[in-house]
Amino acid sequence: MKIAELVESDSHVLGEMIKSLQGPSRRTRQNAASVFSIVASRKPELLIGHIDAFIDALNRPESQTRWECLDVLTALISLDSCACEKAIPGAESALFDEGAGSLHLSALRFLCAIGATTQARSVQVWPLIDEAIQCYHGDFEYSEMLSAVTGFAEGELDQTVKDSLKDRMAFDATSGKGALKKRSQQIVDILS
């Protein structure tokens, strides 16, 4: 938290931390990404000029750096969705990376948030979201993934995407149990 406060108050420290995302040390990259995730949750406007650095960091090998940077980019969508759109390929790679449920969750959150901004983007990301719903159904993170899908359903979706998402959720809305059934029905209701 202390470092995040320094980044928020000193542009020189912010610049040095941005450089750390590209550095040779895995631990340093992870630490920097973690700090930026905190800053993005509190003062995302401070990071708006560094979107390309966060997109570039999606190419790092370690999962934590990537999921933290996806969280940063998700926070920045409302400030500059056009620049954040360039992160879709990196988010797609993260979504289907082997292992790392946290990485999959952050990638899906990003894709749902960017897809909810325009009808064209909803069409672009829908195949990825649809595949993720099928791939990760039953995984530990799936309930949180459905929260992201709920946000997507509330967005500016193309009608074909709305219809496809409604069809995808219909089975769990009628045959599921507990929270899964309730969340799926909520998504169906939003789309109806």
C-alpha cells in the first residue's frame, strides 16, 4: 500500500514502476503489476497514459503480472475503451492459458467489460466469452465469471449476441441448482 501511495503522489515513481513491468526480474514485474492494480482501483486516471505498457505486460510469462495488468486495463476501459481494445489478443491468450484460474477470471472480466461497451465489440468478443463459459463451467472461479457475464449482459450488446448468450444460459437457468441457477436466470432475465 505504501508504494501505491508513492505512485499516486509522485509521477517519477510512477514512471520507474512502469519501467519495472518490462524489467528482467519476474518478482519485480509481479510487484509492479500488483501496485498498479491497487492504484487502478483507487485512481485509474493516473494510469491512462500508460495503457500500452499494461498491454505489453500481457506478454510476460508469469500469470500474476498478466492478471494484475488485465485488472488494470479493466479499470481503464471506462476512461479509454479504444486504447484498451488493443488488449483483446492478450486477454484471449490469457483466457486459455493452461492452469491459473485467477488469470482466466481476470481475462474474462476484461473481455466482458470491453465487449459491453459497443455492439461491434460484443460481436468481437462473444465467441471468446462463449467458449470460456463452456470451458470453465464448474471451475472454482466460475461463479465470479458469471458476475462478469452479468455485467456483459447489461451492456450495449448486438441482438445476435444477446440471443446467443440467452441460449447459453438457459440450461443452467432451468436445470441448475443454487447460486448457479439463480445467477443464470438473472442473466436470462436481463436479456429478455
